[in-house]
Amino acid sequence: MTTKPATPLPWTVPIGPIAEIVHDAPNEKALVIADCIGTECVRKQNAAYIVHACNAYPLMIERIKIVLGEQSTDQHTRDVLGALLRSLREDK
């Protein structure tokens, strides 16, 4: 993966009213990555969405590269997935 967060994944949203995105390393204090703004409900929903997308990103890139490496992948699929990787700057 060429695009990497400064703070390692996975990130989580702690249970409770605060909508912070954190990295919980074993035996360390949780590191706050970001805090969402808005009403409590909107903040929690946005934080959960951001965490889900960020945690899924590396696996998505890995799987796309696997599909591109398969001999059976047709040219149209290669073109579409290649363009996606280029748009994400993950084509290296």
C-alpha cells in the first residue's frame, strides 16, 4: 500500500458519547486520531463510517491487485481496476 496513515490501523470508535476516532494499541494509552463535529448522533455515525472505510482500505487494494494478477481477468476489468488504482495513487 502506498498511501498509509501516520497512525497504524486498525482505528476504532470507543463506546460512549464521544465521537473520537482512536488507535488502541495493546498496553498503550489510546491515541486520538480525529474528532467528528455535529450532533452526537451524526458525530458517531460519521466516525463509524470513517473508521470502517479506513480499516477496509488496505484489504481492498490488496484484493484488487490479486484480481489484476489473475490470468483469467478480462481486459475491461483490468482497465477499470487499473484506473481505480491510479486514481487512488496505488498503482505502484
